[in-house]
Amino acid sequence: MASRLLWASRAASYLRISVFHRGFASVVKDLKYLDSHEWVKVEGNSATVGITDHAQDHLGDVVYVELPEVGAPVSHGSSFGAVESVKATSDINSPISGKVVEVNEELNSSPGLINSSPYDKGWIIKVEVSNSGELNSLMDADKSHLSLFIHSNSELAATPSSGMSSYDIHLLLTVAYRCFIALMVIMYIEVLALGSMLVVNYFIGLHVW
Amino acid sequence: MGTVNYLDALKLQEKLVADRKTSKIADTVLSLQHPPTYTLGKRRTDHNLLIPESELKKIGAELCYTQRGGDITFHGPHQAILYPIISLRDIGIGARNYVEKLELSMIELASLYGVRACAGQKGETGVWVGERKIGAIGVRISYGITSHGLAFNIDPDLSYFKHIVPCGIADKEVTSLRKETDSVLPTEEVIQEQLISCFARLFGYSNLIWREKGSILSDNGENR
């Protein structure tokens, strides 16, 4: 399964195709990830933290977010707050160590932002990073994508499904579609070239006919 | 485990969660009952307690604040309580899926006695018979390890529920297995064991080790 994914996504990136994963967790590049599905975006000395699309999908509708105090310390791998959904509160762990400089107050009135916009409006805290070396121990998009895929695939396998996952099929169809279009374009140009060659021949070689 | 004070059970759960996190123990389930206790979740929805705290002693109940999800609820004798301490990451499911399975465990148990229960509509977690709630859920997940769990009403004193807005859902009644079925109910131990079996079957545990203090599940036989 994993090797099929690698082939398909390598083909996709080679052909410079961007695939929209409808109904599949999206992973954004330029973010680093903790294996408990939190992301961090670092800009200089400040880092923004939130939970991934995969995590919010698994939680269900968030009804409450417990935010830390501004100024509180956070440390890599430790919990700094919690989200509640379907009567279950889940801890959120920090991918980096530092000090909380800002919390997303919007989440107090609109906790659903975590579900609708987990990478953008649903950010949870902003941290002043104390140890930038920690970032190297975090996963980046490709690795986390792979582990997420395998992770979610095990759930897909739990429900009766055909041999290939819908992600694979989608990607291969997109690749095939693009190849087909490319072929059509080439043939069209060829026909055009041939046609114009004939026309030119006709004119310059009028005496031949 | 018999009747356990709520705070004692909380401490035991915390210890078990820490042990489970370091893989010192396998997935565990606590099966017990509580003396009359009102509990509040992380959101501290005190406003759903309709009587002042001073009154609680008079009716013989306690109040506890917890870190679990969910609103206010009541636990008391003749109510089957299950606290699974399991690692969700090891079995690869998320919070929503876990809660759904807890609901299914209770629905299956109810059907053993001919009671047709179902999960709640959107936003109303729990197990319902029509418009009446028969089972409640409140879970805490820390580092992927669950604590707290579910409460199924076998035959508790339903008058205690009048002093709260159960789970913050007004104008919905609370009911119990005794009220919903005419059949003769076996002893509560039997019903609790059946609940554990339903739970174990739904989560794919094939090996159950029963201990006097509760039951320990070993998680082989996963049907992934």
C-alpha cells in the first residue's frame, strides 16, 4: 500500500499536479507536525500552534476549547490545553517549548473554527520559541502525510472497501487524465502542422499537382 | 468493583492512565458503581445544578468537578459505570469513533433485554430510548489514553435527576432499564458483566482477564 502511494505521489509531483483530497485529510506544507496531530508554523522566533485536519475530523464538532494563560510556559510534547467534542475532552500537546504570547480568543465564542479552518482561523496559541532545535525532531509534511495515510487507511480497511483506497484511485485517474489531455494536445498540434505543411506544399509546389 | 467513592475512583484512574501511558499495563476497564454523586465536566456548567450545594448533603449526595467532557450528570447506586482505560492510538481510532462505540455497547446491552435504544441526534451524545435518556457518556483523552467513560441506568433512584438539568439538555427525561422493560432483570453483577462483554466485542478484544478489582483486557485479536 505504502509503495503504491509513493509511486503515485512521486508521479504527481513530477508532473506538477496538485491533487485536491476531497474527503481526505489535507496536509499543508511548510508546517511541522507532532505525532499526536498538532501542527506548528514557525515565523522567526514566533510559532503558531493548532491541530491538524485529521485530528479535527477524528474529534467531531468541537464545542469547547480550554486555552492556557498568556505568559504560561509550554514544553515539547506536553499538554497545554484541551478541546471538547462529543462529550470527550482531548488534551492538546505542544510541538515546541516556549512561552505563550497569544491565544486565539475567537475560539471561546466560536470553537467550531477548529473544525472549519484547522490551519488558518482555528489556530490555538502563539508561542515565543525557546529552543529552535526541537523543530528538527518534528515531522514534516511528507512523513506526516505518509503516517496519516497509513493511519487513516487502517480505518478505511476496517470498513468494507475495495482493494485500492479512493485516494489512490483519485490520484491515478488525475495522472491518467492529464496524460490523455497531453496526448490530445500533441496530436492536435501534429495535425495542424501536417495540415499547414500540405497547404504550404500546395502553394509552393503548385506545379507538382 | 462494587461501590467506590467518586474521588477514589478518579485517583485510581489517574494512576492507571499513567501506567497505561508507559505501557506498564494493558488496556483496562473498571466496572463499578458510585454512591450518590453529582459530577461536572471540564466546562464547569454549574448553572445546570438546580439546587444549592448546601442542599446536597441533605439528600445524601456529593459534588465533584472533573476533567472529563460533557455536562452535569448524576451517578448513584444501581447504575452500571464503566471506565475503560485504553490507548486509542494503539487501536487507531479517534474520539468520535470511540464515543460512538461506547454508545453501541450500551445499545447492545439494552437490546439484550428487548429495549430498543439508539444514539442521540447531533450534539446529544448518549443513549436514548425515544425521548428518554438511559445512558450517559463523558470521556477524557490524554496522550491518547482514555479515562472516565459511560454510565448506564439499570435502576437508579431517578428522583436525583430532578435536581439537575441532565447533560444540559432540558425537557428530556431520564429513564432506566427497569422502567423500560417488563422482563425480569438478573442481578446487577450479571448486567455489568454483559456490558463489559458487549464493550469487549465491539472493540475487538478477544482475551479478557477478570480481576476482582475490575477487568483487564489484553488487546490481541484486533480485527483491523
